[in-house]
Amino acid sequence: MTDSGEPGGSEVLPELCDLCGEEISGQAKVHAMVPDSSVIHGHDPKLDGKRWLTACSPEHLAALVDVYKERPFVYAELWVGKIGRAVEAHHGRISPEKLAEETGLTQVQIELGELWQELDALRWHRWFGKADGPDPSG
């Protein structure tokens, strides 16, 4: 966006600290890459499962890294993301063989990923209820 709010400008957005949200200026930023099974890169599978952290200080970076050390790495969650990227790239129409080829997953991993996603949806419905419209009793 340009100063007038029009798209097409070359405005560079400031980097923000992933912990405190403050704008990082100059050479103050520090980075780390941590394992995170919820991260799926837009087009490079080698970056799947890796989260790039940015912080305004070594102390904030250490705090962020500690958070991700506590988060379990769930392979089935990673597999679901890989499956989703491949399915989306083919507009929902992809053979099981092509899906395995594009994701690098075995058929067993694909099935486990699908099961994990179904379980996650069931957990969501248990916690929040079904969000498919108004309550018919009301």
C-alpha cells in the first residue's frame, strides 16, 4: 500500500517481535527456527514443520523457544498439512497415488493423518458444539 492507501507501493512493513508485538528497529532483531508440526510452508516441503521466530531481544527469543519446546511435535498434524497443500494445489481432485507422490507420505501416514484430523474435529465439536446454524429448539 502507498501512503494514500493504494496498492502497488513499495512500502516495507516493520518486523514485530513474536512475543511482545513491539516493532523491531535496526539491528535489534534475533531469530531462531524451532520444530512445529502445525507449520506447512506455502510451496517448499523442506520447510514444513519448522517455525521461524523473530524477537526484539535474546531474552524474548529464549522465552519463545521455551514455549515451542513444550509444544509436542505431532507427526499426524504435519501430515494433514502436507495432504491439505497437495489437495488444494489440485483443486480437490487428486488420486491416492499422486497424493502419496506429492506429499512424500506412505498410504498408512495419509490414513493416520486423516484420522488425526477427524479426531481433532470431534474434539472441537465436543468443546465448542456444532456451529452449523441456529439451535432448532430456540
